[in-house]
Amino acid sequence: MTLSTQPAIGLQLNEEQETLRRAVRDLCSRFPNSYWRELDAQEGYPDDFVKTLTDAGYLAALIPEEFGGAGLGITEAGIILEEINRSGGNAAACHAQMYIMGTVLRHGSAEQKRRYLPEIASGALRLQAFAVTEPTAGSDTTKIRTMAVRQGDRYVINGQKVWTSRVQHSDLLLLLARTSAQAEEGDKTFGLSTILVDLRQAAPGMIEVRPIHTMMNHETNEVFFHDLEVPVENLIGEEGRGFRYILDGMNAERILIAAECIGDGRFFIERAVQYSSERVVFGSPIGKYQGVQFPIARAYAAIAAADLVRLQAAVLFDAGQKCGAEANLAKLLSSEASWQAANASMDAHGGYGFAKDYDIERKFRETRLYLTAPVANNLILAYLGQHVLGMPRSY
Ligand SMILES: Cc1cc2nc3c(=O)[nH]c(=O)nc-3n(C[C@H](O)[C@H](O)[C@H](O)COP(=O)(O)OP(=O)(O)OC[C@H]3O[C@@H](n4cnc5c(N)ncnc54)[C@H](O)[C@@H]3O)c2cc1C
């Protein structure tokens, strides 16, 4: 049974987008759930899957053709990530290779784009780690303390990041660091800068990586910088304006995370429908009982509604229009809908939902992340309250 992924008229996907969806679905079918399950058990990285995806050009979807990418939009990138998660996979292992380069593309110099983008497009260079979050600042990014002090033609970097994902599978890291103290008054976002760190060039001991073991298979780390030297030419854009550059990339990230949640939601619903149609208890398939059927139908409705908002956000983004409200709504609604679908599916599977062989508990753990990261949903609600509804700021 395959549920329709067709949105309402007006936000309908075109033939090329449908072809793309089918092609990604086909690729994912070569990586069955047993593949992801074994990696989950070993906390392994999906090297084969990422290589196959890279070789097919999908991770270069958002890189313009002049730099060797596919020159596609966020709508198409979202379809790719959605299909990975819908198949039972976990796009978080590599999704950032698609969008971190956006900071270089939008704010980098011509030389930086020429140097990095073609190699990122081919997969020869992995830029899939970004270090923003710090233990003491948390969601309050302007309070970060990692310092990059200019000394001649180098920055000398000291400080600590936390939750830096995929750093062990990346060549470059996009770092947000403070290049001057936070202003007492006025623009509190000034003084932060984005710097591209070439992890391969760091001298031994300058970068210390301590893995964090999480409830799902997600390579994430504490990262410590000890007098790390980085050439000044690795600064992206203007010194002090890095917070704006990071904000710029957030709409894209939120829309793509929403797409992954939609994929997760569809996975859960398809599995729940299938299982509850086959499992017979008290003489009937359990899917006949409304106590089982209605939570699945309700989660399906939530996913369908969230999908429309995410497509609306993606279409606006690709048209170069403002989409902050839609991107935030899409992330909020999709992460809640996938969590709703996860619970409905878990319930429908009864005890078997807890058995690893059914993949429900694995995906349940994976999709839970998106209520909290890359931005906690409370912060999205604050954005909606303050920036969309014009209510008073709480922080
Ligand atoms: C697996 C994983 C991978 C991650 N990968 C990366 C990565 O690659 N790079 C990176 O930079 N970061 C990464 N993160 C960090 C992630 O972005 C943060 O965890 C997230 O933004 C929340 O920050 P925090 O954990 O410090 O929570 P806190 O900011 O401490 O928040 C804790 C709780 O308080 C609530 N809260 C805080 N302030 C307010 C407020 N003003 N109003 C209402 N509620 C509030 C939050 O909603 C949350 O529920 C990752 C996190 C995880 C768990």
C-alpha cells in the first residue's frame, strides 16, 4: 500500500518533480530497513548510502549548475529528503551537505565559491558540519563565547561547541564564533562571524572531538578548540555579520527538516495501515476498530496539512519571496505531525512496536529529535507570537 503524496491543486508537483520522487524512491529501495537497523545497533555511519546518494548527484541539488550542482530548488531538495525518511532511512546522516554550503553560495567571495562549491558538488569535499550551539548559550545564540581573535593573517580560535553533528564525517566545518565582544546596547547580534574551518589542516590537539551518544543513531559531538589557527581568508562575508548569515540559512533548513518529518510521518502511517489491516485480534483486523483506525486517520490528516504548509514555504522560498512565517510554521506543524504519527503507529503495533525488527521504535526515536532540533518548537512559537502576531517579546 502506498499513500498518495499528491498535494492539493495549486501546490501540485510537476512531472519532473514526480519523476525525481520516483527516482529517489527507487534508490532508497536498495537500502532496506535492515540496513538502517544494523547501523542503528552499531551506531554506524551509512557510508554506502551516502556515497550512492552523492554519486547520483542528489546531495548537490541546491548547488547551481555553474558550480557543478543540479541547480534545483528547495522544493526538489525537500522531495529527496522526504523520500529517504519515508523509506525508513534517516536523512540526518547527510542532509546538511545539501544546505550548509548555502552560506558560501550567498555570502562567500567569488574565489571561495570557485574553490569550494564544485568540490562540494562532486562530493570530493564534505561540508556537512556546522558549529553554532554552545553549552552555556543554548538557544540564545547571541550569547556564544567561542572567540576568534585575529592575529596577522590568521584567526586564533578558542572555545567549546556542543551538538556538532557529522564532524567526524566532514572535511570542512562552518563555525560561528565571536570576533568582538557583544555590544551592551544596540545590535546584540553584531560581533559574530562565520568562518570555514578546514578540519584536515588542523594541527594535532587544536581540535578535540568528544562524541555524544544519543537515543538514536546520530553522529554528534562536543568540540573543543585549543588555539586553532585558521587563515583569515576563510572568513565568510563580512566580519561581525555572521549571525545574519546563519539566520539567512534557517528558512531553508526548516523547510528541509519539515520535509523529513513529512517523510517520517508517511513511513509511520503506511506501516500502521498495513499492520493494522493484517493483525487479527477478537476476530477482526484491528484496523477496523475505531480506537485504532481514528488515531491513524487523524495523524494522516495532520501530515497532509503540514505538507501543504511546507510546500507553500518551499514554493515561496524558490520564488525568492519572504517565507519566514511559512518556514517556521512548516517545521512546527511537520515535527508535531510526525510525532503524532509515530505514536499512532506505535499504538497500532501493540507490543511489536517495541521490537527492533519492526523499525517503529527506531523511527520513533529518530523523529522525536525534530521537536527539539535544529530549533526547539518553543522558539518557533515565540517567533510566531512576536514576529508574525506582533505580541510582546519574552526574551
Ligand atoms: C542530536 C542533535 C543534533 C544537533 N546538531 C547540531 C548541529 O549540528 N549544530 C549545532 O550548532 N547544533 C546542533 N544541535 C543543537 C540544537 O540546535 C539545540 O539542542 C537546540 O537548538 C536547543 O538548544 P538547547 O539544547 O541548548 O536547549 P535550551 O536552549 O537549553 O532549551 C531547553 C528547553 O527550554 C526551552 N526554552 C529555552 N528558551 C525558551 C524561551 N525563551 N521560551 C520558551 N521556552 C524556551 C526550549 O524550548 C527547550 O525546550 C543538535 C542537537 C541535537 C539534540
